[in-house]
Amino acid sequence: MARVVIVGAGFAGHTAALYLNAKLGKEHQVTVVNRYDYFGFVPSWVWVGVGRMHPKHTTIPLKSVYDKRGIGFVHGSVTEVHPDDNYVIINRQGRGGMERLDYDYLLIATGPKLNFEATPGLGPHGGYSTSICTLDHTLEARESYLEHVRRMQKGERLRFVIGTGHPGATCQGAALEYIANIHKDLVKRKLRERADLVYLSNEPELGDFGVGGLYGRFRGRMITSEEFISAVYQHYGITSFVQRGVHKVDAKKIYWEDYAGKYGETSYDFAMLIPQFTGQPMKYIGRNGEDVSDKVVMPNGLIKVDAIYGLDYETLCKRPEAWPATYQNPHYANIFAAGISFAPPGPISKPHITPNGTSISAAPPRTGMIAGVIGRLTAFNIVDLINGRPMQHRERMTEMFAACVASMGDSLWDGEAAAIFMYPVVPDYNHYPNSKGRDPSVTHMEMGTSGAWMKRMVHETFMHKFRGRPGWQIIPE
């Protein structure tokens, strides 16, 4: 009997657990360790964060799903990995003390550490800004947002600043979607004229999203994602500031440095800023008690996989094979990583160093659909190894299709959504040199009420899938 331990039950880890169980059956043991006792559908938290969706509609209790399938579940967190002896140390929620859990194969899919402390004053824990990165944070953001709504109802004019809170942050799409939903919510409440909405980001240009931007078809003509999002923001009356790395937040202002090395500040009444993402703080201990983290993780705590690390940006752009294909650790063949947890070989968007030496560089997104695809792929490769076969499943982000549906209001009647389809996720300039590295026959952008229906369909079908209900496997990641 093979023992597979999955650390994390987000898009990557939960997807992998379902597929592993379906392929392996009861002959082998799959155990999931997760610090929350539920799966959270993160893309819908933008609706929770403005009070338009109840949080219970975005979560699934994990134990009930796993119990039906014979998947083990530990509500807790992993503090140590002992890769030479194939076990982890877990801190089980509510028990105290440490427990040992042995494995034959380990999939690390923890998601990120939300590194609020990298930006003084950032975040809901002792800071001044809000976050929608966890459900608890989203509920706090909702309460703060609604309090500001009440202030506007009394006649105040307020400024909402939404974006990234660190020069190396990612997930700009979440910030873009949240500010659009704030706009729509305030329109419904007839308060929009009392709000200034500001988008503040480390992207090199609006619509970059950490993927180098897009060049694709929109209503029959080729445009850039910068033109696409700029038109949306102009229509919504949203002011945007890009090429800015936030380095400090206080109770009234956000302090940043721009590409030119100039320092500035933006005042706010309500701020939601995405922090830097790093790897979860786990110890990696060898057989003799030595630190073996250099074999498992990069300095930022993200897991080393079968990528080519150390290439400069220009070289990386010409080497699509530098991106990982199997997501297997090069030193420990029974350790894999998926989703945000794996270390990419470098940025997708062009990095920028200011005259002051600050790197303002949007990090590569690896969440949602991408995380699910990699979760499925790593599950299938673990199944291959358990069955004594070579790994047969490979998919680099330079070969991966992705779709993003960013809602702009929750209504199916007057809501909208921006739907963006791209292939590949990481540009392949060798194959598509004239269209920003992407296939122009696939890459396109849409905008309208149909997108709102698509967003709601994605929510409902994925909640069905992640409950493991009949037919879940035919719903694509």
C-alpha cells in the first residue's frame, strides 16, 4: 500500500486528492493536511467582500467529502518535512503537540504565505489595509467596506484604493475584480458619485496581470489587454496608477516608489492591497538533523521543481523548456509541488529595477485554473509511479491554456464580466513572435452580461466538482 500525503486543500491540493482517490481506490491511502477544515472557492470572495454573497455559498466542508471516499483528513498544518526518512510533522488543530505522518509520496500544495510583514503597515493583522486572500480576511474587508458605505450614506465622500501592497506581489486580477465589484455595488446603492476609486498596482502596464499582458481578438479586431482594461476603467470612472511598488502603509496614506525611482503617496479611506506571496514556513530536516532546505526550496520558501533556474529574463523568454513539466523536486523524486507552492524559473512580466535598486516586478500567477490543472497532472504522475510506470503526464505553463472570468457585479441581468482566454499562459515567443508570444487564433477578450452568466456558471459547476458529486471528472479544471 502506497501512502500519499497532500499538504494543502486549495484548488491544487483538493483537485489532486479527488483524482488520486479516483485512480487508486482503497488499495492505497491518500491523506490531506489542511489548516482550514473547508475548501474555499476563492474567486467568489470578491462577491462576499462587498456583501453580495453569503460566505456559506463559497465553502465546502472537507471531512464529509473525504469520508465518503476513504480519503484521510487532518485539520492542521505541517511544520517539518523529513525528506530522507519520508515523514512530516503535523500540528493538529485544537490538540497541541506534534504528530508524525509517514508518506511514500508527498505533494506540497499549501498555497502561499501571505507576507504582510514585508510591507510595514500592510494587512488586517496589526496593519491598516484589508485583504480578500482568505475567508476570514474577506469577512473583515466586507465589514470595513459596509461601514464605509454607511458613512457615504450619511453624505461623506470617500476614496477606495485597491491593488497590490508590495513591489513583488501577484494576483492583480483579484484586485481588478474587487474594485469593479465595488463600483457596481455602489452604483446599485446610488452612492457611486460619492466615491473615488483608485487602482494601484506594480504591473508594468494596466492589464498586464503578471503574465506580460495580452494581444488578442476583441469584437473582431486585435487589441492589447491594456487597451481592453483601460476602456473598462474609463467607462467605470476608475483611476489607475501602475508601475508603483508599495513600501509602507499608515492609517491615512499608502507610500510607494515608481519605476523612475520617485517616491510618492496616495491617501485613502478604505484600502484592499494584495501582499507578497512566499512559501509556507516549514522546516526541511535531513536524516542527521541537518537543514536540507536548499535541496527542496528556493530562498523564498517555494518548492524547487523540474525547472531551469538562474536564467536572466531575456534568456528565459527564449527558453520555454525552462518551465517545469512534471513539477517534481529534482533532489527527492517522491516530492511534488502544485499551484502557488512551486517555484517558477522567473517572472513572466518584464522585471524592472528602479534607480534606487528596488525591484518592481509582478510575480507569475499560479492560482485557480492553473493550480487545478497542475494538481491533476501531479496526481496522475504519482499514480504512474505507484503503478511502476514512468511519468506520462507533462504540461508546462508555456503549453497551458487558461481562462479568466472577472466579474463586474453579481447580477445576471445587469452585471458584466470580462472574459479573457489565453494560450499559452507563459508566452512562447519562438512560436508566436508577432502576437506577444500567444496564439492569436485562441487568445481573445470578451466583455458583457454573457460573461456574468459564465462567471456564475463557473461558480456553480466548480462547487459541484469540488464536492465530488456525480460527473465531477467531466468538468474541466
